Amino acid sequence: MVVATVCALAGVVVLISLARWQALRATWKEGLIAELSQRLAASPVGLPARDDWRDLRADTSEFVRVTFLAEFEPGEEALVYTTGSSMRPDVKGVGYWVLSPARLVGGGVVVVNRGFVPEGRQDAKGRGPPAGPTKIVGVMRWPETPGIFTPAGDTARNLWFARDHQAIANAKGWGQVAPFYIEQEAPTGAGDLPQAGTLVPDLPNNHRQYEITWAGLAVVLAAVFGVFFQRWYRNEGN
């Protein structure tokens, strides 16, 4: 009985700890969604000055809407494989993000995600960027970190599997680029592709459900042990 009691108490403590952890996660996620919604709903501001790029941090600058003038490098683009995006509900199915370098009017190069093209339409013909300085409105993003199982980029096929714009720039010889890239909100070229669009803060948030689940399991475990202890006590008493 001593061993059973210790195990039951340990189980209840673990379950309550998990419930508390999920409560903290829920509070963090709710705050993140609120902040993200606020940033994406704000009016675009000017792109940070080139001299300030080294001081930018993702936690304070990512998802900030910006506007700037830049000229796309003709004939330069990279395709990043994707199966869709939780923040782009208009993007469905398998396809590719089109990343292109754009030279700022005041100097410096920023990589722009011009949008999505579906599988089978990745041929660059007919969807080149506009010539000359172009007004771009978009959202600042930081590079994706490739996972353990993310395939390496294939320069020969112009194909990558993570939006790591700095690695792509190095592989394609685009030179030094900004530490962030831009998710373009509206198309600037001819035709309907690439499919640009606004980001929607649609992050999954099931932590409150998990909190209730773990707390409920703690109550059930305590109740089951209570019944077990009561029966044991009656038998021992007799």
C-alpha cells in the first residue's frame, strides 16, 4: 500500500504539473496570437535603414508590415517546395514559393517571396517581375531553420526545401542580403502568378483542451486510488 500510495501521489503530481504547463503555454500562445494580429493589422512602415539591419531581432521585428522601393534582379529566382501554409489560407496543395532578390533604391539587397505557384506551373516564362523600381508592400520574415530530415537544396534544379533565403543567396551568388526576407502581399508582375497574399494569424491553440485533459486525468487517478484505498482499508479492518 505504501508503494501504491507513493505511485499514485507521484502520478497526480505529474498530471497536475502537465496541466499547469499547458496553462502557461495557452497564455503564451494567446499573447502571441494577439501580438501577431496587431502587427499584421498595422499600417506598413518604411523598411529599416540598411545600417540598422544588424541590430534587428526576429522577436521584435518579424511580421512587421513594411513598404519600400526596389528593383528586382532580372532572371533571378529560387523555388522553395511547399505543401501549403497555415498562415496563407488561400494557398492550397503542393507547389513552390518564388524567392527573388530585389535591389533597394538606396542600396542593399532584400530577398522577396513573391508568392506561390502550384505544381506543374513552376516554369519562369510569363511570370517575371516588373522592370524598374517597384513599390513593394509586405511582411518581414526571418529564415526558416531546416530540420533534421529537410533535404538539402539542389542548385542544379533551382529547388530548395526551406525558406532559408541567406543559404539560397549564397548558393546562387546573390551577394550579401538582408537578414530578413519579405512576404509580398500583392502581386507586382504580369499575370496571376506568383500568387501573393496577406498573412492570416491562424495559429493552432489547443492548450486549454490539453490543460483540461491533464487536470481531468489527475482527478480520475485520485478518485480511483481513493476507491482502491477505501476497499483495502475495509478488508484490512476486517
